[in-house]
Amino acid sequence: MINPRLPLIDLHRHLDGNIRAKTIWELAHKHEIVLPVEQFDDFIPYVQIIDSESNLLAFLQKLDWGVAVLKTLDDCKRIAYENVEDAFNAGINYAELRFSPYYMAKSHQLNTADVVAAVIDGVRLGMKDFDVKINLIGILSRTFGVEKCQHELNAILAHKQAITAVDLAGDEYNFPGELFVEHFKQVTKADLQVTVHAGEAAGSESIWQAIQGLNANRIGHGVACQHDNKLMDYMRDNDIAIESCITSNYQTGTVTDIDNHPIKTFLANELLVCLNTDDPAVQNIELKHEFNLASSKLQLNDSQISQLQQNALNASFLSENEKQTLLKQKQN
């Protein structure tokens, strides 16, 4: 059971993976973008996972319709605003929303830096209307290659005062972290935090590289970590967090059985692991659903659930003062 005296926090939540199906439908019709079906209900399987996909890339294709309808900067601003509203409606107290500006810009050749600005504006408007704290993480989408990621990083750094961290996401297997060492030297120089998708489609060596080569202090998914005891010890001893996403890992085929999700192993080894959604609209889930799953399917007890909540607070890219403020708000 979720501990009401601890904040509900989502640290691994893709803004561009949480575009409402209804919004996609509306924007497509507004911009006269041809859809594969004529009825809204028939459109759902194109933008939402029904059970699980064969692999990570098949899963990621479900996100493509969402960005395909972003024809204007106002569209980007709208979905950012709606993401804040969704987090608030989900009972979340603090979320770090990550997004790939080039992925959002490319379908209609929007200016990538302007997309970053539009997202920032949408989130700021959302926080005025809804009582939830949000920070932004810029994503480098490695799927598009080294040069495009530099273009994307330039756009993110142009607005770095409103960005908390930089992430590396996308096709981990075909675009390993070694290709992006120079990018993350720039991230570190810009004094931004680093979280990296690793150990999802590749093995534990990908996680080692993210930590040692890219300066990551958080790992997205990190499923492969369970097979490397030395790595788990290192991550525990150095407070390197794992952003765990149970439903997502099942839907991408990263884990074949939810009952044996490695989050139990990570807790047993005292890792700084927390529970997150990933792509709520695509997965048709929310954060409370994930906690219910952890309790019912993985048999985590109340103490372990509280530990996941506390870990999320500890691992967040908030200042110590902000963490204490968030905690006091829940305990008063």
C-alpha cells in the first residue's frame, strides 16, 4: 500500500510517450493528417499496447503517431501542458518529464530548440494551474545517430536553465553508449545531471559504460543489472539509482514474467531503486497501478513499497531543500 506520508514521485516518465489518444486524434483531424482508421476506438491499438510487443523497437513504434501530429509549436505546448495535468490527476506530487525534442520536431520540420522552448512554456503553464511540481529532462535519441544527437543536445543546452538533466534513450542495442561520450562531456560541462537508458535491450556492460563513460548517476530500467553482482554492489555503494518500470519491461519483452521482475532483487541488494511509469498513455497505466502491481503480483510488503517511495525522493534531481519541502508537505 502506498505510504500517504511519503510523496508519490515519477522519475522516469516520457512526455512524448504520454500524448493522449484523444489529443492525437484531434490534432490529426485539425491538421488534415490521414489516419489508418476512421473510428476513434479502432485507432487505440495503433497508439496503445494491448498486451506486449515482441521487442523494444516494436514498442517504441507505438509512440510514433503521437509525434506525427505535432505540426506546430502550439501543439508541443499543448501536450506539455496536458502532461502536467495528467500527472496531477494521477495523484503524483513530483515528476521529472523527459522528452526528445528532435523526435517531436522531425515529422513537420519544426525548429528543435523552439520545441524545447514550447515544452518549457507548456509545463510552466501547467504548474500554474495544477498543484504538482515538474522538472524537465532532455533526451538524446540515439536511434537517429550521433550527428542528430549533437543537434538535439545543442537545442537542449540553448535552454539549459530550464532543464534539469539529459538522458540517452532509443535503440540501445544498435547505438551503444560509446558513441556518445563526447556528447555527455558537454552535458557534464553544462552542469546538468545525467540519467541513461541502459541494461534494457543490452547487457550489464551497457550499464557499466553509462556510469563510467557517460557519467550517469541514474540508470533507466537497468534490468540486466540483476545478472552482475559486482555491478549491483558498485551501484549500491555509489548511490547510483535504478529507475524501474514494471509494466513497460513486460510490454517491451525485456522481462517475460512480471512475477519475477528484478525490482525484488534490487531491493534485496539494497539498491537505490524506485518505481516509475515510462510511457503512461501508450501503456494505458498510471503510477498507482504500478504500485498495486508491485504489491499484488510481486508481493512487495508495505515496508518495501515505502522504501521505493523514499528511494524516489532520494534519487530525484531535486535540491536537498526541495526534497525536505516535498516531504513536509506530505507529513503536515
